[in-house]
Amino acid sequence: MRVLIADDERLARAELRRLLAAFPDVEIVGEATHVDEACRRVEALSPDLLLLDIQMPGGTGFDVLERLEEPPDVVFTTAYDAHAVRAFEVNALDFLLKPIEPERLATALERVRERGRMAAVAPAHGQAPGTPLERVFVKEGERCWLVQLAQVPLITSEGNYARLTLDGHAPLLLRSLTYLEERLDPARFFRASRQHLINLDFIESLEPGPSGTLVARLRGGREVEMSRRQSQRFRERLSV
């Protein structure tokens, strides 16, 4: 497991290095001391895990995640009070409270390993050139979380941004639909129209629509009408 440490306090970085030395499968690939450096190091080093402090020069750990195209697994490190800890629990983000206890660190690392094992046995799809975008960081009010795009049935354009349809939530992603289309796995996502990207894994049925179009019914009952051009492409693709 390749780990990047992002913390502006030298002693905190040294303590994390000391604790991580107890795990033979962990390789520390670098350190960062402020927001800009953290973003650059993640993009350059592609770590499996980012140990990320909340308050750093240049912004917060959340700013780092918002700027990254595809964040790695993240465990926040924080010395904040119980109110902040409750906020992390609500947002389902992993966190370690300083001073970090070895047992808590071991638990956090095991969760990262487990997510890696689950990803390794996930159903395979055809690979896009390069590595397809798999997850994004989103915020909705006070709530924020990492979203696995394979779990998103529908993405809708809203100007220069995109709205993700999730179970009970519809967060806005500060990326355009065209940007996402170019980076998502084309074996999983299909551009149904100018307004919609649909996840093929969530299609329950197809029905004929007006003027030769197709209407995709998604799990949960949502219906999306494909444009005529994209309906024809979909028929050619799946021999419908």
C-alpha cells in the first residue's frame, strides 16, 4: 500500500512515519505540507492512500479533495473537538483523532485494504484508453463524501456542472458532462442525450419512444429518453 502523508506539522508527519513502520505492506511514497503541494504530490505519485490533515496552509483537506480529478483512498487526521468528529461520522469519511492510536490506525488501514480487495473482484468492464475515472469527491450542504461512480445510475447536465443521482441525494459535481463522458468507462456509461449519461448496469428495460427514440427505464423507476441519434447508436451497440 503506497501512502502519502499530508500534514503541515513536522512532528505529526514524523509520528505517522513511526506508526506506519509497523506495517510491512505500507510504503511511504512522500510528504506534503500545504494544499498545493498535496495536490501536486497526489497527481505525481498516485498513492493508494492519502493521510490528510484538515487544516493546512492554503486551505483545508476538503479543498485538496475538491481539486483532485480522482482522489485516492483518504483517511483524515484531525486534532479537532467532538463536534468535528461527529461531522466526520455523519459524512462517512474515515478519520483518525490526534494523538493517533496504533489500533485505530490499523483499523483504518484494514478498511483501505478491504476496499481494494472489493475493487479487485468487481465485475470487469471493457477498459477505456488509460484508466477510467472511478470516483469523485462531492459536497452537498454540510455533507461531503467520496462517490464510487459505478454506483451512480444517472448523471445530468446542469450548465457547466453535473448532478449525480444517488439514493436519497443529488449532489452537484463541479465538472461538465462532456468532461465526465471523456473519462468514464464507455463500457459502463452511455451518453443518452445532451443532458444525460446513464449507467448501463442500472437499465431495467428499454421501450420505444416517440420519433424512433428509446426510453431507458432505470432501477428505481426513473425514465430517460435517448435522443434519436443516440438511440440509433445504442441499437447498433447492443443490437436492439
